[in-house]
Amino acid sequence: MSSWMWWMVLAFGLLILELLSGTFYLLVIAVALAAGGLADLAGAPMELQLVVAAVIGFGGAIGLRRTRFGRLKNDADAQQNFDVGQMVRVDRWSSANTARTLYRGAEWDVMLAPGEQPAAGDFVIQSVQGSRLVVAARKTEER
């Protein structure tokens, strides 16, 4: 088998993995490997093939990172997590400043944000860490 075919087999393999995983990064690397194969087909030496694949791979990954498909999601970001800013009621806190509360029809673990006092009442969700709500006391408006 010609060496350009190996490039294409690797690119096709990554393309299949991309379809199974849903990450666009594997698609970028698959395109880079295909470009290395095309460079081989054009008669470029192995060093140039590797440079072509590396430049397209790194450039594509950096370019993808700048798009919405490559950004990491942050649970504390209200645009990414609609729970942030919502209210919950906590009736009793444990000695470890944790509690359980009913929210969206299910029991959730609740943890106090740093600097907050464990008292019964209404709290605002500050962030979500896994399946745990991090809350702060609801600020009362003075009249």
C-alpha cells in the first residue's frame, strides 16, 4: 500500500471517531492527515508531508478554539446554565454547611458559597458544580 493511502486510512479512521464522539477537533486532525496524504500524492518528501499535516492540524485547532464549537463551557456562566440566578429554599443546614433541597422536581445537594452563613431561608444559585448547587443568601431589598 502506498504511503499516501496510509495517510487517508488514518484520516478516515479519525473521521469515524469524530462521528462517534461529536468533537470537531478530531475532524480538524482528520483534514490535516488528508492534507499530508495529498502532499505525499503530489510527490513531497516525508518531512514536508509531516509539516503540512502539523501546520494544518495546529492551525485548524487554534482556529476552531476561536469559534463557538471549540469553547469550553463554564457552569458558572449564566448564559450556559439557566440554573444560575434561580431561587431555592433551604430549611436546614448540616454541620458541614451542606443541605438537600427540592429544585426542579428533584432532590439536590446544596453547598454554601464562601463567606455565607448557614441559616434557613431563600438562597440564590451562584454556580453548579456537577450535581451540587452552590448558593448564596438572597439579598433583601431595603425600603
